[in-house]
Amino acid sequence: MADALTVNREGDTLVIRIPITAPTPSSSGKTLLVASTRGNQKTALQIDGKDLYLGLNAYVYAEPKGDR
């Protein structure tokens, strides 16, 4: 999934674009992964002259969470 990751800076906003995929079970099975960088990835951006790294996981719960 990280291959299609794009990261841009628009002023003081970091804009992240990553495709949503079919839900894939996590290792525990409690969640379903729909987008991930699969670990920290170096981006093409720099902040104050330093490389920006990004780690992202987007998921849904496999079973609905009860009201708390």
C-alpha cells in the first residue's frame, strides 16, 4: 500500500493520500486493515531541512464496539 502513498505540504497542513483497499484482518483479528504504510516510510518532504517519515494505519473493527 505504501507504493501509492503521496504526501504533500500545503502551508501548515500535511496532506496524505493513500488508497483504501479491501479490508484485511490484522494479526489479532480484532481489526480489519483498510490502508497502511506497512511501517514507517521516508517521504519526499523535509521539515526544517530534515527528512519526514510517516507511519499510518487505517482500520475498522471486525466486530462492532459496544456503547461505552
